Amino acid sequence: MMMNALLAIALSASAAAGTWEHHRGGNDQHGRCSGAVPATLERSWKVETGSAIRSTPVLDSKTVYFGTTDGAVLALDRASGAQRWSTSLKEPVEAPLTLDGTGAYIGDTSGALHRLESSTGQVTWTFKTEAKILGAPAIAGPLVLIGSYDRNLYGVRKTDGKEAWRYATEHHLHASPSVTEEGALVGGCDGDLHIVEVDSGKLKKRITIGAQVGTSAAVAEGEAYVGHHGGGLVAVDLRAGEVAWKSQVSRQPIVSSPAVSGSRVFFGSRDRHLRAVDRATGEVAWKFRTGGRIDTAPVTCDGKVVTGSKGGRISVLSADKGEVLGSHDLGSPITAGPVVSAGQIFVGTADGALHCMTAKQGRGK
């Protein structure tokens, strides 16, 4: 398949109305949803799995999918939380799934990438890397792209789970790859952003970030935004192949993947703050202190930003000023999500519960 056609298919993978098939909303990982976001929150339902949830949920129109640290992959009814199916992979699952048609793709901490039937949970193939997988797969036409702690980014065929290519970096790959017009992007613990050809895995560009990259790259209008363990956010001009700006905002690592909307980039830090910075300059527009460190990625839409922290509270903020519009204490550190779709907010917590939040009855949006 020609590169342009492959990229066109890959770039079409984004969140349709009422769904969230990739944990960051699509291959550009912008963290931006559509529709209304409830501000005044109440819990619609809660399902206790008995094992910590670190796998950010993904959604089709009727089902929420996620993994647990005891190796289970679960599919629950979005409306009620009733279980549709459960599959044991026998190894801890900390990575999010990615949905694609009838397939659900997920990696585990043994280094295996699995394809499951989304309707039944049946495993149809398994591809083995040599170390744990913590990032979500990206679907790029006929390929599944996945990074591994064995330092490689892989292109795996969707049809049979066989390796098409691999690209070697110099350190662990923690984050999920993004797919753009420039190629596949992945930040590494070697401190670089790697851009490779989607169809061949050949290196196109390698851009120095300066510290270990633990976030996925959020891409918008030819720029990529990544956070790093040195406490900074970096904007990369993908067409020029160079850093546009660096914003040093914290002394603590940033492992919360950014969300991009309008003129702002939103991201959390282990210093307990959620920040909004200007996309053009990297200057901080506002910051909001939460009750614990933020390792999960925010989601933005409807003029709001949704974030969760290890303090156990989910908060809805105004995107323009960072003012609190609503919040809810879940009673346990938030370790997966939030995910927002069709008026529902899904989050997983360290005590093994998946929570579905909706607008509080009798209160406005």
C-alpha cells in the first residue's frame, strides 16, 4: 500500500460521536472529545473488580472496555455496568485497549500484544515482544503499532499478528505511538522523539527532547506536544523537524499526556498541578492544584477540562480560567482515565473500581 493511502486510513481513526475507541481520542492523541461534559457530578454506577485498574477505558456506543492488574480484560454495559464478557490474559494489564472494527488490541506486562474479538473477548492472535507493554496500540491501516520496554516500536499485521517491521530505539518505550502525516511518532526514555515511516518503520527524523519522555505525543496542526521527566513540556514543529519551544514548569516529572484544544495545551504533573499553557509560546495561562499527583491524562471539550489525581478526586474545570465547576471524591487514587463521551465520564481507581459519572440530577451543565 502506498504511504499516502496508508496515512489517510490511519488518520481517519478518531473518536466518532458517542465513542472513544482510542484512549486519547484518536491516532493524533489530542485528548479532545465532542459533546457536552457534565460539571455537577454524581456516580451513575460503580463496578468493583478486586484488582487495581491502570488501563484507561475505551468505548464503543454500548460498551466500556478495560484491563486490570490481575490480568483480566473486561467489557461492561455503558448504561448499567453489567458485565458483557471477561477474558483472562494471565498477566497484569496496565495498558489501554484500542478498538478497531471487530477487534480489540491490548498489551500486557509480559510483553504480549493480543487481538481479541470485541463482541466476545476471544483471543484471536498474540504477538510477543521481549519486555512489558504499557502503552496503547495505534491502528495504521493494515498495521498495529506498539511500543515495548524492549526498546522497539513494532509494526504488526492486523490480519495474522505477524511482525511487519521493527524500529529500535536506545531505551524503553513507555508511551503510545501517534500517527500523523509526517509518520509514526513515539517518545522514548532515551530522551528523543522518533518519527518513522508507517509502512516500513524506517527512521525519518529524530528530535532531542532532553529528558525521558513518558507521555504520548498530542498532535494538532503540524505540532506535537510531549511532556518529560525533567518537568517540562516541549512543542515540536513536525514539518521542520525541530523544537518550537520548551516550557519548564515543574521540578517533578510529567507523565500525564497532554490534551490540546484551541490555543491551549492542558497537562498534569506529579507536583499535583494541572496546567494550561499557550500553544504559541508555552507560557502558563493558569494552574490548578489537586489533592495528589497527576499521572493520568486530562480530557477537554465543551469549554471544560476533566482531570483526576492520586488524591482520588475527579474535577471539571473551565478551560479558559481553570476554575472549578464541579468535583467528586471517589475515595481512592485515580489511576485510569478520565474518558468522556455522551455525557458520561469513566475513571478507574487503585482499589479496583470502575466508576461511571454523569450529570447530577436537577443541576445544569
